[in-house]
Amino acid sequence: MPSGGESMLESDNGTLGWLNFFHKGIGYFAYTMHRISGIVILLYLYLHFFVLSNLLRGGVAFNDLITSFTYGPYDIFIVMDILLSLVIFYHGANGVRLMLNEAGYGLKHHKLMFFILESGAMILMLLFLYYAWQVLLSGGGV
Amino acid sequence: MDSENYVFLVKRGDEKGNSRFDRFNVPKKKISTVLEGLVYISENLDGTLSFRHSCRMEICGSCSMQINGKPRMACSTIAESLGSNTIRVSPLPHYQVIKDLVVDIDPFFEKYRKVKPYIIRKDDKSPGVELLQTPEQFKIYEQYSMCIKCGLCLAACPISGSDDDYLGPAALAAALRFNLDSRDEGTPIRLEITGGESGTSRCHYAGECTEVCPKDVDPSRAIQLLRRTGISHELKNAFRRGKHAGKR
């Protein structure tokens, strides 16, 4: 006889199953991160449109809103901008790999392609952040 | 930790969705593979445990199950290779559980049948003579003909987990296998099926089907190649339609 039953949560079904990385390959990781980053970019897009819509209230009101985002207690938005750039660069690089793979190119080396393209994307992102930081320090971001 | 025994945590359940994990101690010296462990449990500890198995040599595809979080064949999974004294065994995900480790494999084969996995000839009659094929022509699709229909790929595929209509890796790889066969003339028919909403466009290339395939069929590669053929087929059709419209 069994030495005792116990309840354990284990689910690979449904959309939540995407998040189960246990014993999965790098392709699965790339797949899930692509979905998550896509959702983040979509949400950002709506936020972006919301902020831009404030231009209808005039230049002064818009600048006041942007300043409130980036100064004082809300300067956490800088950190969110950095995270957003990470998401966009990741999604873009993996998207290029998927386009090539889904057209039938590089299928035997798709994992290597993932590492190369993502490494390139991260280097580009660091360069972007460096120059963005320089612009902010020089006051160009205000 | 008891180094003399493996601890098998086996998910028990029924059609109604009731489930629990039962714990069994299986002597290490008595078993080599996970399947042998389950047979040991069935014969010595709990005769009510249900699971499928037949050939014990990774040919029949019957003993597919989730072992330590990954879909595998129980017969070819060496317990020691898992690197743990605890072995978690549960039924294949993305399938309806009938009892314990036995799942309903019918939907898998229904999807498989949809892609017409057989030689289609234009005359639709017996050719009367043997259809010859050179070794080179056979080599083109050999890899995709190695599928044993174990269903692991469907269990590993995240799309299959969230979209019941998706044909799945095995069916799509089978479609490519017959499309590549020099004796077959049914490619346009199959491309209409695999190019539909439930076909290749649903694949987002997670590649997990290839990771778990015990026969190195590489279904994810097959799907991308099938997708490329399908796009080419659609473009040609659109071009033909455009030409006909221009003549009117």
C-alpha cells in the first residue's frame, strides 16, 4: 500500500502552463519571455497613448505631466524606462530569430541564434542606456 | 535520506479530476527504468495503480508520462539518470486523464488522421505496380517517418496546452513526412489542412516538442519547413487567382 497520499499543485495546462519552466529547454524560455515581453510592450503602448493624449490639453499641461513622472517621488519611472528598454530589445531580437526560423532559415542552430541575437541586443541596449544617461545628465531629458 | 530506495511520487486520479500524489518506496536494486519501478509498485505495493506499457523498448509509444516535470517514455528513462532519489510521475499534460497515469489518447490520433497521413495518388486507385523509391528519395523524409506516436510532443507543446484545436507537432510532422515522399501526390490537399487556423500558423516555435521527442524526429523543424511550403503554396495560388482575374 502507498505510504500516504498528499496533494500537490502541478499544472502544465492552459496559458498559465507557459510559466512552468521546470525541466524545459531554452526554446521554451524564449517562447514564454516573448509572450510576457509582448504583453508588457502592449500595455506600455496604451500608457504611451494615454500620456500623448495629454498634448490635447496644451504644451504646458503636457510638460507638467511629464515632469511629474520623472521628478520627485515618481522618478521610479526612470527604472521602469530601463526595464522597458530591456523588454523591447529582448522582444525585437527574439522576433528577428523567429522570423528567420519560421521562414525556414537557421533551424538547426536556433538555440545558437537565440544566444547570439540576444547578446547583440543586450550590447545595443547597454549602448542605448549609456547615451540616454548622457543626455539625461546634460539636462537634455528635461 | 534513504539511499536504498527510490521514492516514487505517483499522481493518482480519475476522470472527475480528483487527484493526489501517493508515495511508494521502491528498492533501487530491483529496478533500472522508471517503468520497472511502476511495475514493481503494481506487483508488490499497490495493484490498483493504472498505467500503460507494452514493448518496454521505446517502440510502441505506450508508456508516455510526465517524469520529474518532463514528458518522457517510462521504459527508456533510467531512474538513476534523473539524479534524484525522488521520482515524480504524473499523467501526460494536455490529455484527459482516464485513471492514474492512463490518459485518453484519442484526440491525439484524431488530429493525426486529419492531415491524411498516407500516400495519396491523383488517380485515387491502386497503381497496379509497386511504386519504386530510391534510397536518396527515402532519406529525404526518413527522419520524420521515425515517429512512434507516443504523444510526448503534444504534452510538451505550450500551444497545445492552451488551444485544443491546434493540430500539434506529431500531426504536422506527419504531414511533412508524406509531402516529402516521392510517391505521394497529396501535398496540395494537406497544405490546405495544415495551412488553416489550427495548423502551422499556431506554432510559435518553443521547440519543446523536439526537446522531448525520443526518436529525434524534430517536429518543430518539420513545422517550420511545412509553414514555408504552405506560404509558397498560398503565394502561388494568389498569383494564379490574380492572373485569372486579369484575363476576365
